[in-house]
Amino acid sequence: MFIKSLLSIYKPTLILKNFISLQLSYNKKKMSTLENVIDGLNDVRCRIKVVTQKQKECYVEPRLVAVSKTKPIEHIIGIYQKGQRHFGENYVQELITKSTDVEILDKCQDIKWHFIGHIQKNKVSKVLMAPGLHVIETIDSEKLASAVNDGWKKLNKESKLKVMVQVNTSNEKEKSGITTDSVVDFYKFIVEKCDHLELIGLMTIGQYGYDCSQGPNPDFLALVDCKRNVCEKLKLNPSEIELSMGMSDDFEHAIELGSTNVRVGSSIFGFRPRKEKQ
């Protein structure tokens, strides 16, 4: 009866138009705006500062890498203009598309790209050509390390390319990374055989969805142990080795365990402002 009453008052086309208008309005509210993204960035920065200041030791505030995969150019430019410099990309083609974008090249001249996805050997040259490439965090084999080293050498760059060793701390078959017991030998290989690479640290993804209430994340602890072993066996200063671990769901916990580089995506770009209490 209610629907019949509506139809008797409004034309069906008007009802349809109103419904579509309401649906579009709802969808727009669900979408991240630049304002949402800036709010997300500020929120993450505050949370990093709070957890860093709680540390008993004098940790340097970790580097925040804003993972911008699938996100629009205007959002990258928007938070760059708010002081964000480090951005992470998982896919080769997306890194190339964004790093060569005319507007980004013009407005983000000091942007620093982190490649944080798996690289196939035949895609190495494409990654190395990306303007503003700052570090590849996912070196996980001697063949890949050699290919990146040789490729960088051919480009005649003045400085070495920063890289990290990816470690599969969770031992999951579907994840890339070397085993924990291979880290020292692989680290030594890069230092001694790849003279065009600057090895700055270790990286792990770890198991998704770990419940931190159960205690320290074993994957993060495993990476900390890898760093300790590398320092002891190769006589390196711990301050010379970074740890890249922690994402949107667990970056605060990662910082507590010693992370110096956190890769945060959805907490920035997918941020939704909290509802105000009525």
C-alpha cells in the first residue's frame, strides 16, 4: 500500500532519479577524499610519534612510507604537499606510470619511491628507470641482486642504489623472501659482490592478521634476530641496519620491536573519520 501511495503521488521516473541520487551521494561518502587522506596521514604521524616517545631507548622516529598502490595521483600530490616524501608501490607498471606522471614530476620533485613488491628478473630494467627511485625493499635472491646491481651499473648513476633484503619470516610458501637461516650469507654476498648497491637493512611482511594481544609478533622478533646475527657475524654496527616491518594493522607494535621503516597504506589512503559522539 505504501509503494502504491508513492506511485500515485510521484512519477516512477522521479522516484528512480531520487533513488539514484541518494545512492550516488552514499557512494561519494564512502569514497576517500583528499581531506580524508590528509586526516589519515596526520593520524598515522601522531600515532608514530606517540609510540616512539614511549621507547626507553633513544630511537630515531621511523620513516613513514605511504603505500600508494591503486590510489589516485591527486592524493599523492596532496600529501606530498603536506610534507610526505616517501611512497611505496607494489606493482612495476604502477610505479612506472606514477613516477613518470607529468604532474608528479612537476609538483613532487623530491619524491622518494620505495618498490615493495616482488620483481621478476625481466622487469628489473623497468624498475630501475623509474624517476625518483629511492630503494628496492624486496631483494630476495643472488640472481635478483646481481641483476639489479648490473642494471644500475649500466645506468652510470653517481650514487649506489639503496636496497633491502626481504626475509620470509613466516615461512609461507606464497610469500617471497629468503629464509631466516640464509640472511647472513646473503647479506655478505650483496656487500661483497654488488658494488653498485647500498644494502641498508632487512624487510619482512610477516603473517597477516597476527593478534598482538597474544604477545610480540614472532615474525618481527625473527627479523630482529636476523639483524642481531648479521651484526655479530659480519661485525656491523646495529645502527647501520634498518628494519622495515609493520603495516596499517601493526605498525605501532612493529615500532615497539625496533622497526625503522613502516609501510602504511589503508590507514592513510583508506581513512574514514571517526563519528562524533552525539
